[in-house]
Amino acid sequence: MLQAWRERLVKLLAGQNWRVGRPFRSQPLVRTDRRWGPRLIHPGPKPIEVDAGDWVEVTAPVPRRPYCLGRHCRVHLVFWSVSRNFKRSARSSPEPQWMARVEFPSPRGRSLGPRVTYSLPLSCLRKTGPPS
């Protein structure tokens, strides 16, 4: 390692580029590869302004979640999802979109067990007040 540093110092003092002739050179980043696709997509504007803790109503049918239509729920998290796992999700399309992690209140009052949360597309929700 000391020899490599000495060679680099000698080339720098001689005004040469010390990177020329090295066996391992940095490669240019290829962003056309499919692995880079989701990371390059910037989030679009939110369909509705919702934050964690807000109450929303499911106003549009959600694929694979027909029982959610018309119910009120509380938002736990709002996120931009680029996941392309389309098999069992509530997405209407595999394209990246805004999603919300929501929790429905128990229909029989306060339950002692763990709550069930769902990830729903933000375009299917409408901001409301707490249910009466």
C-alpha cells in the first residue's frame, strides 16, 4: 500500500494523471437498466392533502378490497410507493403512486387485539372528520 501511495505522489508531482493505466477504473453509471427505473421516478403531486392522524373515507372502489368502500378510517402513514408487486396489492395499476396506510375502527367498539391496517391508494380516499 505504501508503494502505491508513493507512485501516486510521484505522478501527481510530475503533473501526470495518476488514474491512467490503473487496472480498475470507475465505470460510468448506466441508468437505462431496469433496476434504476423506480428510483428515477419523482413523486407527483398528492391527489389530496392528507397527513398521519387525519380521518378519511374510502370513496372509490379499491381493487381486491371491496369491503373498504364507504368506510371511515384513520391514516397512519402517507408514502410514495414504487413497488411493482402487483399480485395481492390494492393497486389499480403497477405504476408508482401515492399510498396511505390506514386503520379502520372496530365495528363493535374498542377491541383489545391488534388492529388491522391496509395500504390503499390515496386517489380512492376523501378527507373527512372523525366518524360519529
